[in-house]
Amino acid sequence: MGDPVGMSRPRASLGILPDDLYIPIEPWPRIGRPVKHDLSAWTVTDVWPDSVPITDAELDVFEAWFGDLFDELFGPCQ
């Protein structure tokens, strides 16, 4: 059924392990371009057009999920 609260089973002991079982942990090599940590050299570019067309189906999804929030922010639909 499980151990009662506050009671634990005795743990098994592995004894003394041989020295040759130790494997040094090395970092995995990264694939691709190295990460730049100097954020002052980063550039953010906005290439989106001023108006982004969407389909009626996409509009329906936004209204279904965020309609209450939009009404709160911008007022109810007329």
C-alpha cells in the first residue's frame, strides 16, 4: 500500500564503487552558430507590413478566445 507518513524504507547500499566507473561529464557540443551573450550588439528588425491581412477564420478564432478581453479594452461591438 505504501509507507505510512514519516516512515521510510531503508535504502540499499552500493558499497564501494570502482574508480574506473567514473565518467567525466563534458558539455555537449552545440550545433549551429554560437550564442552571442553581448545583448548590446543584438539588432531587432521589424519587417512586418503596417497592415497584415487575416482570414475570416482567423478573426473568428480571436473573437472566440479574446472577445471578452477586446470588449473590456475597446468597448463592445456596435
